[in-house]
Amino acid sequence: MAMARCETCGVPNGRTKTYSATPYHPVGHPMSGVICGRPECRALAVIWLTLDEELQYQQGERIFRMDTNSVKVAVQ
């Protein structure tokens, strides 16, 4: 499942899923309002896809499921 983390925090590999080493920009980045999902971080997020999702992305898929607790959104 895709995760939103800043490039500094990244995504922890070796848990239940292995994530791509390549971050992807959400629509509207850097003005998307998507914030790193780590509780202590407020940096703009990029999207980290699992290896299976990255393959889907390369085949044209652009919508990926995310847990609601893995992302924060900034509003004005």
C-alpha cells in the first residue's frame, strides 16, 4: 500500500512490504498539501509505492490506495 513520506523520512523497508527506491510526486506537487505521514514531521510528502504498485504505475495506473493514518493534509 502506497505511503506518503517526505524524502528525508523515506519509507522503512524490510517490514511486511518492500517499497521502491524511487519517490513519486502527488498531483499538484509541491502545492498538493500532502504532508509526511510521520507524526513528528511536517515536510511536504512524496508518494512511496510498493514494488507491485510501481509496476502498475509503469503500466499506466495513477490511483493507489493509502491508509488514512499514513498521510496528513495541510489546508489553508
